[in-house]
Amino acid sequence: MAALAAMAIYNIACGIKTGEVRGSSHWVALADDPTRFWNIVVGNSIVLVASIAFLLVLNSRRPG
């Protein structure tokens, strides 16, 4: 869990540094590039599903 939290913090820091995180309306900047928008949506969805699957696998391997 600590590694996942560290990765999330790193991604947020990189987004702030590059200017991709601009507040609640930062998605408006992607209106001119729908391909990039959908790449981000699909990529985040894949990461979310993989993270949940990983946590379920860890939970199922719990001894006892």
C-alpha cells in the first residue's frame, strides 16, 4: 500500500510540475485533443482495475 501511495504522490507531483494539474477545470484543456483525453481515461481505468485486482490477490493469500 505504501508503494501505491508513493506512486500516486509521485504522479501528482509530476502533474503539478508539468502543469497538467490545474484544478477542477483542467479537463477543459483536453477539449482540443480528444485522443489524449480518452488515452488518459482508459489508462486510469486500467490502473484502477489492476490495483483492485492486486489488492484482492493480496487479500486472498492471507494466511488463516
